[in-house]
Amino acid sequence: MPTPEPLNNPDLLSPSAVAGYTEEDFRTLSWSEHIRKRPGMYIGKIGDGTQADDGIYILIKEVIDNSIDEFVMGVGSEIRITIDSETNEVQIRDYGRGIPLGKLVDATSKMNTGAKIDSQAFKKSVGLNGVGLKAVNALSSTFTVQSWREGETSSVTYERAEMIAHTPAEPWEDKEAHGTLVTFTPDAEVFRKSHYDLRHVEALVRNYCYLNTGLTLYLNDKKYVSRHGLQDFLSDTITGDPLYPIIRLTGPDIEVAITHIDQYGEEFYSFVNGQYTTQGGTHLTAFREQVARVIKEFSGKGFEYGDIRSGMAAAISIRIIEPEFESQTKIKLGSKEMVPQDPMFEHEPLRGVTVQKFVGDFLKEKLDNYLHMHPDVSEVMLQTIQANERERKAMSGVTKLARERAKKASLHNKKLRDCTEHYNDPKAKNPELTSIF
């Protein structure tokens, strides 16, 4: 490889330029300073609270995710959320196992510290990197966590990530108490104009219910619970009336809901480990392809995938070990396999199985069986697809006819005839007939 030529620009090599870049320019930020200086890396856009993905809602979500992980691990079927509309103060109480009291300070103020990093404890968790709770701490003007375990309690309080009080483990009168209470107020220095819109929080709470059948959440004492999972989600979310009863299929680590509605295009929703992946990812890509493949094979006809999916409304939720997302906000799944290639998981039954194959095998068995067992539903579904096919072909014919007519119109328009005579051509017999100069 040739040696690069030295730069010859005197401005770049001037003593003043060199003197302006020294060891003094380097600085190491503390964990909380980095979060406060670059909040977008941790919670996405700050916003003002008018949009559901604004930063103050991500703060709530980061805390609830930890409580949901407790429920997934089989502990704590109730979560209580209280929001003071005047002060923006948020309280989130779960009844899980509680943060180990001796690690309460570490769990709230030491980056990349948490039980979920050793995924044997939280195999199918959303919060994997030990950042979420610390980000909430750093971006709050006040932040308090209290934990109850085995007849004892401990608490720690911060102001803008600086610890101001810590109560070590001490006996608690209610020996049966367990779980965690997180109280925080988003820092007005960061969220200058942000204010909670309870409609966005309610939508977030509803999604948690849909994805965790058996979990009860309270938002300002209002109860939310779902008994039919994604079927309830789709029924409450889709923009039109189902053309046939919503198909709900469940299995280990996966749940789907499918129907068609009277509209153009597709309406798909996807979730991973309880996380709403608004930008989809590998699981949604696999679902879109495999659901069309299974329906096509069931029909025995040469339907195009686009005709099958036109008007389809569906949702998919899967749980995988150590999911890889494309950002801290976890809105798009990047994982290609259900289990990472890590010796820690060598005995996992789904090790080596791709997300594509997992979703495809599930639909091939469950959806195919359902369509055979419910001919009334499959008949309406196939009629809908056939109607989509006829409409597409009709539209294709109209488009083709329009192109042909436009072509003929061009050929018969004297002013648009081919230019065989050129006005400035001395050999032209009738140069005045040309329309192009």
C-alpha cells in the first residue's frame, strides 16, 4: 500500500492550529453528566409531552419495564402508577421481589450494573444493559427508590443524580411486604416545556396489559387488565371493523392476532419481550412473509403475497433471549436468532433457531390448523383475498389502458410527431414542418 502524501495545507499545520488542540481539550464526564449532556442517546427526543414517544414517557417506561420483568419471572401481578398532573411527580410501585437491599445504591447510580446483565436471572427481559433506571435518576430533579425484601427495607434519594440520603437495610413492620417503589420528577432543566398527557400514559399502560395477560395495572387508581391479550389489543386499535372474528394464536414465547378489515394496505403491530417495536424489525419481517406463505399454501391457489396482506390487520409478540435492538429506545429489533451464540445458553432448546424459522414454524402449525378447523373464517378470508386480487387486476388493466391511450394520443398529435426534418438542416426538403428547433 502506498504511503499517504503529507498534508501541504499551511493552515492545518500552523503553530496556532496545533496549539489549539492539546491534552487540556480532553475531558471525562461522569455517568450522570454524560446522560444529562446527551439525553437523546438514552431516551430519544426530549419533546414537550405532546407526542407518545417524547422523553418523559420513556422515563416512565424504563421504570415499568423493570416491574414487567418481575411479572414475567413469575412474581408481582400488580403495578400501581400515580402521576401528579400539577408537579409531574411519578410514583411506580410493583410487588415483585424488590431490588436486593445491599445493591440498591449500585442499581441506581452505577452504569452497566444490574442483575439482567447475567441473563440467567432475566433471560427474556427488555432492560438488559443496566442503563434505564440510572438514566431516569440522572434526568430527574428528585429520584427516590425504596425496596422491601424479607421483612426489611432500604431507600436511597438523589437530586439530579447526587445522593442526598440513604437508609441502609432496617426491619419493616410488615414482614410480608415485598417489591419496589420508584418516585421521580422529570428535571425541568432538561424537560423545559414537557408535561404529562395522561392519554399517552394510558395507551402505554394498555399495551402492557395486552402483552401480559394476568397482569393488573392501576393508573391513578383506574384499573386496567386484559384477558385475551393481542386479540383485545387488535380489537381496540384497528381502524376498521374486522371482516371475520380476530384469530388469536398462542404458543411458548409467541402470540399473534390476525384479521382483515375493509381498507387498502397493511396494518401491522409488533412487540418483543413486552416492548412495542414501532419500527418493526426481524420478527415483523418474518411474520409478514410467513403469514402470507401459510395462507397461500392453505388456499392451494397462486395468490400474490400483496393480495393476501392487503387489508390485513395483525399483531405479533415474541419473547427471545437477550434481544438486540438498534438503539437504547428499543423500537426496532435486530436479532436474527432466538438465542444468542453464547456458551451460557448452550442448553436452551431454541439455540440455533432463527427468528424467521421460529415464526414460520409456529404459523405453519397453528394458523394452518386454525384455518382447517374454522371453515367459516377461512372462507371469508379467502373471499377477501380473491376480491383484492380482482381489484388489483382491474386497476392494472385500467393503468395499462391509460398508458396505451396516452401513447396513441402522442402518436396522433401533429405537434408531437417524430422530428424527421430539422429546421437548420440544409438538406431538409420541408424544414418548416418541424416542431422541434
